[in-house]
Amino acid sequence: MATDVIHRKFIQALPSDNPYLSPEYINVLTETFSHRPELLEAYLHGSWDVLAGADQVIKDIWITRAQSLTLSYQARRPRLACDPARFGDDETVIYFSETTNIDDQLILGQSSITDVAHGCKSMSAKHGNCLIVVEEDFLGGGVLDILRDEGLAPLGFKASGSAINKERYTNARSEAWQITAQKFAQNQIEMKLREGVMSRHDFDLLCQQLCTPIYRFRAGKTYIEEKEEIKARLHRSPDRADAFVILQWSYDLAPVMPEDSVYNEGSDENDLVESYATKSAFD
């Protein structure tokens, strides 16, 4: 019996070979992945042999490096980030931070919006009535309503909403994850396990989840896979990682501690790679 032999040959295709690409495509690609030179080599010059885990948004090595990093200065901006549970075994995660480290946490199972709002309010009061930021898709909208009815002024992060840089990212979630990845890559996040704040299990779980999402391109824009896609792929939800990303996203939205404000004026050592301090972030 004859066996058909299929012969294949790899034909390199570069952006410069495609006359239909937008003139801005290469500029957008270069700016978006300035922290990932190996990706630029692959996308722009066809050097695919340099890639390993290339579609991973946040690389394991960056997480490891952040654990031993001690930043010389970080303005303290107290805030808490909440990612409410949505389905089944998802977790409600509330993280508090003054800088980039996690300074306090509350992990709940799937809870009512009243319980989640109470958890946010209690933790905020514990830390001087700090800013509360809630992921507002699905259950989060109800949590925000309760907090506002109680006289608080929380901010909503709408993951499915428009990105600030609409030319580069498909939605706010993709933008926040990519900016957090850039901050990790550029040694702007200090991430240490602190005794009394969380257990080693909790810390390791957070680190694992931060390395879980992958990215794709859609119509020339960066797209980070949604929580539901990750659950379908790995059968677990990255709730803790999403809360951590919101915590980093909200850094420059929180007021600086008074004793840090003088030093912080005119200092750009800890500016975000891109600022989120714009009304469109909450559209």
C-alpha cells in the first residue's frame, strides 16, 4: 500500500512583506513590546527560534526577580482592589497595598454583593478609609452601588470596557495586564511574601496565576485572554492575579500619603509606563 508523503517548507513572512498592513503597525508593535525584545525579533525579523513561552503575558523570571527586588523609593498610595467572585468555585479577592507589595488581603468564596461590599468597606476603614477599586463587570456593579449608597466614593474598573490606548489594546483588561507586565519587566514592581499578610500557599498561588494568561493579536491590537477562556483551558480562575493587576492599575489613581507628597512632586521614578489617570478609564 502506497503511503503519501507530505512535504512542507517554511516560508518566512515579515510585516514588510504585507502591503495591506497599516503604516502604524510596526510602530505600535515596537511600542507595545519594547519590554520583550525576543518578541520583536520574532514579529519583525522572523527569528522564531528565540521564543520560549512567547505568548505568556508575564514571564516567570520577572516574578522571581520581583521577589528579591528592593526599590529605592515608592510613593505610598493606599488603595484596595476587589475582584468579586462570579461563578461556582471562583474566589472574591480583596488586596490592599500602599505601593506595589500586597500589605493585606481578604479571600472569600463566592459571596453576596452585600458581603463583598462589607469586606471592602471594613478593609478600607482598617487602612484609613483608603480608595476602593472594584472590578465592575457582573457582580461588581452591585458592590459599587452599595458602597456609594453608604457614602463612599469607590472607583470601578470595567475590564470589558474601552482601553485608554484604543489603538494598541482591545479592552481595559488587556491594557492593564500588559502595563503590569511592562512594569515587571522594567523592575518597577516589588513583590515579597510578608509574614502575617498571606501564607506561602497564597503567595505561590498568586505567582502561578500571574503567569497564566496568554496574549493574542486581534485586528492589530493586543488581546489578553478572558477569565472564562482561562477557566476553559486550565479549569481554574485567575481571580487573585486579576485583583493584583487591578491593584497595580490603580496605583496613580490613589492620593499620595501627605508625608510622601513633597518628595513625590517632580519625581518620575515610579510613574506608570502609561498613566491611567484619565476619566476614560472608567467608561
